[in-house]
Amino acid sequence: MNGKRPSISVPWVLVHLLLIAVSIVVIVPLLYLVISAFKTEQGFLEHTFLPLGEGALGIDWSQLTTKQLGRLFSSEIGIGRALVNSIFLSATTAMLATFICALAGYASAALDFKGKRAFEWLVLAALIIPPPLLIAPSYQWLHTLGLLDSYTGLILPAVAPAFGVFLFRQATLQSVPKSILEAARIDGLGEFGIFLVIALPMLRPMVGAFLIITFLAMWNNFIGPQIVLQSAEKQPLSVVIYQTQTAYYSDYGLLMAGTLVSILPVAALFLFLQRDFIAGLSSGAVKG
Amino acid sequence: MFQTGVYRNAGTPLSMDGNGKVGQDGTRRSSKLLSLPLRYALSPGVAVMLVLSIISGITIALMETARHTGELTMWTFAKPHYDIYVPAVDEWNNEDKSEVDMFLIGRQVMDRRMLGGFLGEVPTADLLEAERSSASLTFAGPLDAVGFVDLTESLEEEGLLVKINKPSLSPWTYEGRIFGIPHDVHPVMLAYRADIIEEAGIDMQAVETWDDLYRVLGPLQQRRSKGHPMDRYVMSLWDSESDMLETLLLQSGGGAFLPDGTLAIDRDINVQTVSHMVSWMIGPDRVATHVPEFSPTGDQLKLDGHALCYLMPDWMCNVWRHNVPSLEGKVKLIPMPAWKPGGTRTSVWGGSMLGIAKTSSKQDEAWEFAKHLYLSEELALDLYRSGDIITPIREHWDNPVFAEPDAYFGGQRKGLMYIELADDVPNRPATPYFKQAREAVQNAVSRTKQEAASLDLYTPEQIEPIARRNLELAHIQVKTIVDANAFLREDSEEVSP
């Protein structure tokens, strides 16, 4: 760029018009969600966006309220505890799953060991099993292990997903040159040290991406917590927000406020980690 | 196990300094080495996750967590039910009895857990409050394979059968045995926009049949201008609303099943009823429109007065009260118009029960608690006050609460009006196939509507042959599924469970 202004041409204008249109498609539902979270029940039903009226800027400000957010954090709903539960479950699972998948993926790609082929086939086979098929056997196992209604019961089955192992295997093959590993071995570094000091930093883009993927997967997990957890105080956000909708009626304002609360932490986290998500570290690693 | 050939070939194990260089003295500079992984591995993402995990973990550890030490467990699927039951459970637990832990569980999850518990060996609750679609899943095999405890003798011996509204037992009665205590009656009335209709000088009390309704209210239908669809229709009814279709079929004496549970989708009464319903939904003078329940769109259409009349089971009163509060005083109720003079003026929509799992090791205690919960007058009144639901326990119907005027419904004594209809609620057999049957009937109605509209056939008589053909197809479709069940076939004696 060097401070140069981009030359405005017809394709440039068309591309930007297209981008603006796509942005509107993305932003409008978000805007609807945010506004709806602050509307009264009546305002929600009567106005699509801001309630129009005789107030300043032509808006009926009396129909905007923070009551729904207040209710969410009151003892009636108790979303504060659910928020902490979700953060704990998601962050812990993300860390453990990333570490274990990175270890397994690295081992699969960089080491030769007995049963390696069988291990790889097992990972591939596990990839094609639809998760709902595993609900009943997992539940039985957790019962046998006495882990039902515990955070461990939810975290443990999620710490070594086959998808993650395969992802890190491929990432290791692509991003970690064998010559570097061999050099480290010649220098006498142990395998775990090589993994931590050499491989893991070179896998950082994948680590960043997988952390966010697993964090989001657990954050949005809806069926799992309902199957494994029983106590109301252990339920995560996804379940608690769903439970604000009763079998008989829906409080849309409350639902919107709950949804807003549930996406804000994830959005903030993504914005904070987006550089980590896309960074590349492997370039130039083999310069000699 | 790991074949790190290069390392082995190097011969002498060497030490390494903080920069990855190997020291010549053969010792590892462990402190620097340990700091390396942290420095390299602690990317911002890992650091953030670590901090979040530790802080949230400590917060959870410090927060008070209720201890679940109950000897009995109960699952329910509806939060309003859960909230109502909390005082009764606390009261029970304060007495010197088996302590009860109650859990709120999503309906689909409960289905999975319940069937897993009944058919497999996974644990399940001692008491399960199940909605009709969930409970009926367990009625697919021989009697002794039903996962709920047979309560028939207990109900008879303790004189409870006469206390409970009889039709309310039917969805939980399989092969003549009762497997649950009913939670509700769910009679249906017709709600109408009194503000619009009474302003037009129309007396709804004079309406006795569906024909009366459309004749009397037809003139109130409005069209903005020629060529436009109507702005206002008489009735909220559409082929996509399978619950409404089933409600009307049951009211007419039809339905997908006979009282003994035999599939009978293609019987004459269903053909006639479907023909009439379709005739309401099509043609230039159609009288029905689509106002979906449980949706903001539908709520807005209600506010706009897009339809004048709505099917209204008792629990739906509560839905309206919450979702369209501004209609307070503008809505009133009458018994459903009958299909013919002197016919039934109500139907039924929805229903739940409380059952005891056969796997429970404390069935006697569970039974005592079930009675404490479901037969209590206090609970019956709470159900009505907070959920507009009529209890099936007849002895509570005399309570003055049910005679209180309801401001939302123009000061009508709504409770008594529903109670007066409770005896006439149609029986519904317990069958695991009612969902498939309901879906098949809905498809048949949709196909009939489409075909009749495309052929410009608008009267029930013209529509009847199309309806019959489509219902026969629906019958065959569901029968194929039913016949796949070895236990329900005529040769079932030869099949061991």
C-alpha cells in the first residue's frame, strides 16, 4: 500500500458493493438480536426493530428496558452460574483436547511405533461414526465410572476427538519438517521435549484454531450436558437459555437477552484470538 | 516403544541448554529447559484458556452447590411444572420420608434416557413425568415389557379411580392397564375476539354448530380490496397444524385410532371431517386462515385480529396470557361448536402423566410421593393459578378458585367452563404410533387441500372422494409401520419378548 490510495475502478466498486450487501445480511440479524434483548414483550411483538413512537429520534424509549437482562441474572434464571459453568467446561475442554490431540497427532505423524497403522485406522474409523450413535454407550460408561452429573463426565469424552487427532497429524506432516526433528534428536532432546519445544510452536496456528473450535463446540453443546448433567446448578448456558422457554409459552425478550449474553463472551474471545487463529509460524522454519 | 533411531545412533546422551544447544558436561540445565515449553507453548490462546479455566474453576468451587442425596429421583420436562412442584417436594422432604430429588430435563433427552433405562440397563429416575408423545413410546410391546409400573390395582384399591376424571386416564391405559396418574384434563373451548364480534352485535351463545359459526361470523370477514386476500377470517385453522387437525377429528368422534388402539385412519367419520376442514381452508370464500401458535408472527396476527376464533385448550389460555397480554378483556370463550346439533362441544389437546419406573428399587415410596404430589389440592390450585390447567382430580373442582372471574377472558368464570366440559373429553388410546399417524393424517389433509384447490372443488361433498383416497393412503402408510411390530401382529403369541 505504502500510503497509496487504492484506485477506484468499476470492479473495485462492484466488489465493495457486494461486500456491503453481505455485511448487511450478517449485521441485520445481530442488530435485531441486540435490539430485541432490550425490548418489552409488547415492543417485541409490535416492532421489528426499534419501537417507533413520539420520543427523541422518533423512538418510543419507554418500550426499551433492561428488565430481561436483570431477570436473566436474578435467582429466577441464574444465568450467572450457567455462564461460569460454560466458561469452565469450554476452556478446560479446549485446553485438554488441544493438548491431547496435538500429542496424538504429532505421535501419529512423526514417530514410528508398533501398531501405528492400526492407530491411524482407528482414528479414521472413529471419524465416520455419527456422534448420536455414541450417546447411549457413553452414558452407560459414565454411569459405570460414576461420572454422571459431574463436569468430568462431560469433559472426559471430549478431550480426544478423532477429528482433532487427524487434524494435528496432518498439520504436523505439513508444518513440521522432519529435518528439524532429526536435528533436535541428534542434539539429544527427548521426544516430549521435541514436541513441546520444536513441534508445538510450529503448530501454533493449528493450536489457535483448534482451541477456538473445541471451545465453541463445548460452548454450543446442547444435548451432551442434558444427557450427562442432572443438577440444575451445573447446567451450561445453552441449556439454561433453552429452559427459559417453557412447554407452554415463549418469552422472546428473555430468549433474545439470553442469546446475547451467550454470544458476547465467544465474540470477544474470537476477536481477541483472531490473530492467533490465522497466524503462520512455520514459514522459514527450515532456513539453513 | 518409540523408535527414535537418530537419538540412539548419536551414542552418548547429551544435555541441552536453554537455546537448544547441548552441554558437554552431560547434565541438563533443567530450569531453563522447563521454561522453554511454557515460553513457546503459551500462545495467547492457550494463556487465555488457562486463565479462564482456572478462574471459572475456582469460582465454581467457591459457589454453593446443592447436594443431591435423595433416595428417590424424579424427572420432569416442563419448567412451569418444576416450579410448581418445588414447594410440594420441599414439604415432602421436610417430613421423615424418603428424600426426593427433582430434576428438570429436556423432553427429547428424557425420551432417550427413559427408553435407555427401560430397554437397556442405564439408570433412570424412580418417577418420570412424561408428555403423551414420550410416555406412549413405552407402549410398543407386550404388557410386561412396559417400563412403567402397572398402577391399576393401586388406583382401584385406594379408591382413586373414581376420583380421577375418567377420559384423562385413557392415554396412559394400555391393554386395559393404567401406567400413570394423569396430570391434566386439557379440555378445548373456542376463543373468540369478543371486542370485534360483540361490537357487531353478534351473540356467540347462539352458536351451536360449526355451520352456525361460519354463517353467523361470515359477514365479519374483511377484504382490503378486490383481488386481495382477506384481512380477517372466521377461524384459525390450517393443514400444517397437526394438533388442531387431531383436536377436531377427536371432537367429531374420529381420530386415527379406535378406542382399543386399532388403526382406523380411513374410517368414514375421518373422511367427512377432513372434507369439511379442507372446505374451510380453500376457495374464494374460505373461512379459515393460518395463525401459527408459539410464534411472534402468530402473536402479531392475533393482535391484528386476523382470525376471529381459535381452538383453546386450558393450557393455551396461559400461552395467550403471556404472549399477547394486550388482548386482555378482548377475548372470550364458548364451548367448541359441535359437528352436528347435540354433538360433543369439546375435545382434547396435549397431556402428561406421572409414572413409576419398574427399575425403581423404591416403588412403594415412589407411589406415596406420586400421590402426595399429584393428588394434592394445593398443587391443583397452583396448576390453575399459574398455568390455567384444570386438575383431573374431581374432588378439587368445587374449590372457589375455579369460579373466579378471569379478567383476560372478559371476566368469564373460565375454570368452571372448562370443568363442565371435562367429562366429555374424548378418549385417546395409548399407542406408540400416534405421532406417525398424526403426521400421516396431516399429510393427507395437505394433499387433499392441494388437489381440491387445483380442481376448484370447494364443497365437502366434492372434496370427499379426494379425502377418502388420501386417508386410505395414509392408513396404509402407518399400517406398514404398525405391522412391523411383531408384538402387535396377530401371530404375536409365537413371539417371545
